Amino acid sequence: MTTAPPAKPRNDTATTPSTPAEGAPPSVQAAMRLREIVFGAAPAAAVRAAATLGVADALDDDPAQAEDLARRLDIEPKPLRRLLRTLASHGVFAETDDGRFEHTEMSRLLRQDAPGSLHHITLWCTEPWTWQVWPRLAEAVRTGSGVFPEVFGKNFFEYLHSEGGESARVFDRAMTSSSRQAAKDLAEFVDLTGVRSVVDIGGGQGMVLAGLLERDPALHGTLLDLPAVVANADSRLRKGGSLADRVRLIPGDCREAIPVEADLYIIKNILEWDDASTRATLRNVMAAAAPGARVLVIENLVDDSPSMRFTTAMDLLLLLNVGGAKHSKQSMSALMTEAGLTIDDIRPVNSYLHAFQAVVPG
């Protein structure tokens, strides 16, 4: 499978002011853009409000007055109009000449029934705890450590699963939604030539694994993740499921051991906590794998990606939460090479993910 290299990330040059000559006054455009950035919490909160209220779900294919939408949602019409105008200024919904509102491509992604819906991701990225850690970013940059334990008294995942309540459920729905799309893309991307066994390391519910098993009826697979995660694996993989006879579900921590020998190891978006965890996971892969086994590392990158603004924002949130970081091509390649892997190729899977294809040397 041959894929053209991704274009260098664009920086919205049409809306990003150029650097003025030394001593020249700042342009109106530069001042306006900076004001928009420092008010960045407002559009994020507006999108969250629309998702929480179900505005996109209430609006059908025909434009509607804010008053009509308000009646459908049982909310006040004047504040709703203000919310919709804010969102329309960012391309989420559009206002017609006669003052009605209609869907745009972005607003449709807030519908829960939309293909590729971002409804749950929207709620997850704007959960209440995020508003409490973002103001501590300067501290995290100064120290290089996460601030979550100091703010909440527990590490991120301990808090999420003990006190997170609805936030934990939002997290699960968001990860499921994200994994579903990624699984579809990866099932089409992965080269299974010569592969008869695959292990999905830290694979969550196992959607990627299920997609690959459905694609190749001769393939056998293993899902390795924490006990609570494996217990809630995709129904296709559990006892009685359509793929269960070709699957092993192994509860465990990839940083401690990977007790599986396979032709292909898939590691998606889990090598981003800290370098020590990444080194431990890759070391355990090398200990388990036979010479010639293939290793596929899937990551969001902070370079060479058309989704730079999203990925770099997630990179900073990782710093705040767990002291982790998204990788660049160079940093990920260096850690894989240090572990002893031979990298064959690095290619985009989609606009958000890159695949590092490597082999365990003989």
C-alpha cells in the first residue's frame, strides 16, 4: 500500500498576521486575532453548551428560528439566539439572511447520530475539570510535571474512576467514539501479508483488533489491557461473540509484561505518558517478540500533521494531566530505535494519526 507523504502543516496564513517590520505598530488583524485567542474559552464553552443542550440534534435539515428551537428544547429563546450567533461566527451553524439558523458541516458533527460524530469528544475535551487545570499551565511548563494531583488530590485516572462520576462516563463514550473511527481506518491501513497472529497492546475495547479479525478470517488475535478494560471488551470478542473463538483476552499492564508472542504487535496512542513508561512497554515487546515480528506504533504527532492545532492542544493537556507528551517523528523514532527496533516506514493513517512500521531484528 503506497501513500503519498502528508503536506506540511498549514498555519492558516490567510488569517494569521505576518510579522510587522521592527518599530511598526501592530496591525489591526494581529490585535484582533490575539483577542480571539485570549477569549478562546468562549467558543469552547459555546460548543459544549450546544452539545449539552442538544441544539444540533434539535435542528433538522430546514433552517429554524431560535424561538422554534428554544421551544423544542424547552429553553429561553434570547440566550439561545446569542449562543447560536457566537457559534455561527466560528462556522458552527450558520445564520440566514432572514435570521434563521441552519446546519453547517461542523454543526452536524455535534449530532449524536452523525457519521463520525464529535458529540462525545466535544464534551470530553471541555469537561469541568479541564477548566480547573488549564490556568495552571504556566506552572506545568515551569516544572515539566502534571498539576492534576495537586489540584484534585489524586492522579488523573484514579480520580476519574473513583470520583469522576459523569466525567468518567463521558470519557468512556468519547474513547469509544474515537476508537470506532480509528478502528475503521486502521483495518483498511494495516498490511496483514504473512500475519497470522496479532496482539493489540493497550487496545481498550479491542475495536481495532475486531476490525482486523473481521477482515481476515484466518487471523487470530490477543487483546492486552488493564483488567477493568478487558472485562468490557467489544461484545464481538467476548464469550459468545462472533470473533471469540479466535481471540484471547489478557488482563495486564504492558509496562510490566507482554506475555504474548505474535507476528504483529499494535500499540496505539499509549506511548505518551512519559518516556520511562514508553521504554518499559517497548522493552517488553522486544522480550516477547520473535525475530522478524512486526511492530506498528500509532500516534498523534505534534509535527508534520494537518491537525497541528488539535494535537498540540492535546499535548499540553497531557502535560497538565499526567506529565505526558505527544510525540514528534524524531522523538518516537528515537525511543523505538533505542529499544532495538528497526523502523521501516512512517506514514499517515488519516489526518490525525501516523503509523511507525518497524520490525524486530534477527
